[in-house]
Amino acid sequence: KAGVTQTPRYLIKTRGQQVTLSCSPISGHRSVSWYQQTPGQGLQFLFEYFSETQRNKGNFPGRFSGRQFSNSRSEMNVSTLELGDSALYLCASSPSDYNEQFFGPGTRLTVL
Amino acid sequence: AQSVTQLDSHVSVSEGTPVLLRCNYSSSYSPSLFWYVQHPNKGLQLLLKYTSAATLVKGINGFEAEFKKSETSFHLTKPSAHMSDAAEYFCVVSDRGAGSYQLTFGKGTKLSVIP
């Protein structure tokens, strides 16, 4: 089985722009979660989707949003980018609740 | 609420010596616990998981961890460190029965292996 894929792998944006990141989970996995990783804050949970429904959301401002499609692929969007949004964004998929999550390689976002 | 504390931000060992990475957790319900490893510029890879079966869990690459409920600990060990073990390790907790599905990560422990 192919692993979790994320596109693009690298992205450079300027303040005020918006960005959309994409994640394709492992085939058959219906749960997709997103995380932000920074040197200062570590790994922080953004949100989790299951069957196109957001089930859980972390403590991030409304500029961060996401969605999941019927084929389980997911996107996350960040609007009005700030310098502090520079981070590695990781997507993970899971076959069912309370199981381990399988991570993609991440998208490294740099905001200038 | 669930939380994870990794007691050391950086551990340095010599090649061939034992590795101990410490993790304490807090959970309101029956937790699932995981250890993940992240090599530089890579995603996270699952090393092992505990889900209320055997308390001593064996993982990949010779790592194992013991779940101790009385101590709320889930320390990661390996008998003999290899140069390829140099990476960052994350202890992770997921509450079962909490009505939501969310992994909570520790801050990470960076393992250095000295030749």
C-alpha cells in the first residue's frame, strides 16, 4: 500500500496570502488528522476528519480550516498568513479510532 | 484531559550502550500510548504502541517500552544503541472513551549517539 502523501512538499508564501495543503491518506483509512510542528511549540494538533466530518479541533485561530472529501483526501487552508505560521505541517491517517496514525512526510511552509 | 511529559529534552549515549527515554502521561480514561521517531527532515514513524494488552511492548529496531499504570510511565528502552538511532523521539497518548479522537504529543527527546 502506498503511504500518506502530502503536496506540495515545500511552499514559500508572503504575509497576508493564503495557502492550501493537500493530503492523501492510505487507501482504506477514513480518519485524517493535521498537525503543526515548530521548534518552539513542538507538535500541535490542528483538526481531525472522519467521513467528511470534522470531529475534533485543536486550539488554533479560525484562519486555519480544513475539509475532507468523499474519497478521504483532505485539504487544509490557512488564510491571511502570518510569519508565525511558518512550520512543518504533517498529515496523518488512521484506519479507525484509537489506532496508531501513519504520517506523511509533511509540507514545509515558509512565510516571508 | 490528557498530557504527556518527556522528562529529557536531550539524551546522549555511546554506541553499543543502553538507551532510556523517559515518558510520563496523564489520562482520564484508558489510554493508548505510542512512541514515534522522527529522523531529520522526515515524517514520523511508529516505533511501538500500547493498547491495554501486554504491558511490555516490543517495537521495531529493537526498541521496547513498559506500561506502568501505578507510575503513569511509558519509558522507551533499547539494550544497545546504534548510530542510526540518532533522531528525535516522541511519546504520544490517546484517550480511549473520551468521546474524541486526538493524539497528544510530548515535546520530544533528541537522542544523540556517540561513536
